Amino acid sequence: MNISSEIGVWIGAVLTLCIWSFLWKDNFLYKTAEAIFIGCSAGYIFSKLFHESFMAVLWNPLTEGTTFWGVITNPLSKGNAFLFIPFFLGLLMITRLFPGIGWMSRWPMAFIVGLGAGMNIFISLQSSVVAQLHATMLPLVKFHGGVFDMTAFVDTFNNWVIVFGTLCALMYFFFSIEHKGLVSVGARMGIYVLMISFGASFGATVMARISLLIGRVRFLKEVWLGIV
Amino acid sequence: MNIFIRLLKSIDRKFIFIITFFAVVIPMFYPLYLPIIPEDSVRSIFKKIDAIPEGSKILMSFDYDPASKPECHPMAIANLRHAFKKNLKIVIIQLWPFGGAMATEAIDELKKEFKEIYNRDIIYGDDYCILGYKVGGAILIQQSGKDFNGTFMEDIDGKKASEISLTKDVKTIKDFELVLSYSAGDPGIKQWVMIVDAQYKVPVAGGVTAVTAPEITPYLNSGQLLGLMAGLRGAADYETLVNKKYPPFKKYVNSGTSGMDPQNIVHLMIIIFIIIANIIYWHDKKMGLVR
């Protein structure tokens, strides 16, 4: 055992224990650690955004090699005048802080929403609809080198699960026809397919949470207490 | 039977927390060394990196933060080990504000390993570089397909990308042999697949947290994603493949591999808990206590 002498490690270890104290019940130590986490994260992100986004992308190109007031003349001479557009939209976003003129912040917001929606419609259709549809168009009987062996049987089974699983799940969400007869059977099968996928998601969530616990326990054991 | 059921129902949830804690801690002190058989989705990443010619450039996007570090960090380290050993040139970017700090920490760890094992220095600007954080997510990725250095303009120290030896010749995202994203959410691997694979035809692979894995797996099945490491298990798979090919790395921290024993034990425990809970439910249903 070789307990760490680094103050950062001790702070990390104490805050971890404070957060874990919530498992017993909500308490002051937990709330303090939570507040420190939120404050540190917000401060760090603000600093990163300011230096690596605002300064690097906007302010430095606007003022490069000039004085503060050169921000007006310099971009015009260097052909960076288009940077005034995001600068102006950014200023409009800040108007949200002033109730009287807060409505002006809707303009940059509209720009962001429009840009995001316009771009996402195209890429989502391409990758999440067309490519996924293509991936479900599978042969319902598959052969391996012209032979229906065990591998071919497994592949065939998988293809049936994918094709009919997709159809049944879609049938469950098809509300234009009353769920009776064959449609009802398909919709019921669709519920089972959805429940299996929820089960898979639950399993993955458990795995993720346990991984986080393992990470913290390892930090306490190996980094803080020095037990390797 | 009724007494047994009443006893089970009286168990406090704190008892479950304590059992979970010990199920994690005990295998860490007394490892079982359960076998790890890498999945095909992880093997395909390993094969791809192995096949890339020496000196080629690959792009790694660190799209996670300390909250998801236990899952994403081990897989990033395992990929970096392999890539550095193959003498690939690594350009690192970050779509999440903490990505740069995560990448720096991972590479600092590897610098020590490579010095000790191969007496080799991993040099910034020559072997790797870390470009600064930018907001924009999908828009940045889209833009990098047209003008990479114009999109990711500076590194984390404020040096221009066009002046760094590793990035000065990079024109677009197509100059990279492979894009790897370590992703804990949005923006992340989904955007890389949707834009870089679909529009620029550059192979995309990477690792995700286990929570995100079910959402990303369809892109793997449809062939849009070259390979996928899901959660700590994905990291363990990749570490196994790297350690098999380069045994000296076995003696260093392999967080994924060492995390598999506790992971397996806790999963077994949770399965038992679910069975017990269902027994109680069936019993109560039979007794007419629940509808």
C-alpha cells in the first residue's frame, strides 16, 4: 500500500466518497460534491469555448495584427468581412439577457434551427432511413457455397429475425388499420420485438453503470490507496 | 415459502448496494482471469489498423468527458497503443470540451510505456497532434470534408494547424485512412458515420459507451460502420488483441481486461436479483396480492 501524496488525487477520492454517500441518503456532503462538479464543469467549458472557439475562430481573425479598433477596418482589408455576420448574430443572442429586446435572440436561434434541420434531414434520410432499409432487405434462405450447412442455417435464422422483427415492430406503430386478425398478430409480435430491444438496452445500461463503478473503485484502490 | 418471501421482501436496497460493491472489489483483489474472446466487430478495427501502411494518417475524435472516462478511455488507449506501434500518424480532434484533456492524459501514459518498452519517444507534432475544441458538431464534420485546416484551425496550444508538420498537408478528411471516434453521446460517432462514411467514403469505426451501443449497432449491421467497441467489454476485446500481438503491453494497465472479472460477477449477481424479484412477483400474483 502506497497512499498517494498528490492533493488532486485526494480531492478526487474525497469527492467520490461524498457522491457515494447519496446511496445512504441525500445529505450535505453529496450536495456539496455535486455543486463543485457542476461549477468546475461549467467554468472549464466556458474557458474552452472562450479561448478555442470565440478567440480562435472569431476574435483573432478579426483583430489579427491590429489594435482593438482595427476590428472594423482590418477584416475589410483582409477579406474577412463575412465574420461580422456570426459576430452580429452572437451579439443578438446576448440580447436574451435584456427583457425589453430579448425577442432579437430569436433570429440567431432561427438560423441555428434552420441550418441544423436542413443539414440533418439530408444526412438522416441517407444514413438512418435509406441505408437501414437496404440493410433489412436480406435473403430469407441463405446458402454457403451452395450448401445449406449449420452456418447457412444460423444466417438464415438471423435474416428472418431481422426482416420479420422489423416488419412486426413497424406494424405495431401502424395505427391507420384496426389491430385485428393478422395485423393484430403482427402487432403483438412487434411488442415482443420491442420488449427484447428494451431488455438489450437495459442490459447495456447496467453494463455501463457497473463500468463506471469499476472505474471509480480502481481509482480509489490503485491511484489513491496505491494498492496494485 | 411465505416466510422466505417475506424475508426477501424485507431486504433493504442498501444491502444490494453493499453486495454490488463487494462484487466489484473482491475480483479486483482475487482475479478469476475469465477468458475474453474478442468480437468480430472489434477484430475488424484491429485488422484495419494493422493493414494501414506505416506513416499513414488516421484521425481520432475524442468525444467524451470524465463522466464516461472509465468506458471510453481504455479503448482509446488500446487503439493508440496499436497505432503508435504501427508508426501511424495520429491527428486528434475533440467535439466535446473535455476531449483534449482526455487525449493528453492517454498519450502521457503511453509515452512512458513506449519509452520503457521500446526506448522510443512519442513526439508531439511528429507522431501526433491535438487540435483545439470547436463547437458545431455535425457542421464541423461536414466542413472538415471540404477544408480540414480551415475547420480545425489551431491546436490546443494555439499553434496554427497549417504550421504543424502533421497537419500542414491535410486538405480534407479524405486524407485520412481511418476515422476513429470515442463517443459518449451527441455529437459523436453517429455524426461521423452519417457524414464521413456516407458522403466522403472514409471508413469510420470507434468505441461507444454501453448505453449508446444499442443505438449505434444498426450502423454496424448496415455496413456503414467498420467496427464498434461497446463499453468496457469492447476495450477488453481490443486490449486482448493488442496484447496477443505485442506481449510487452500486458504488464501495463489494461483497464478493460482487468475490469471484466468484476463486470461478469456483478452481471451474474444482477441476473440472480432479477430472478429473485420475479419469484416474489409470481408468488404475490398467485396469492392475489398483485394484479
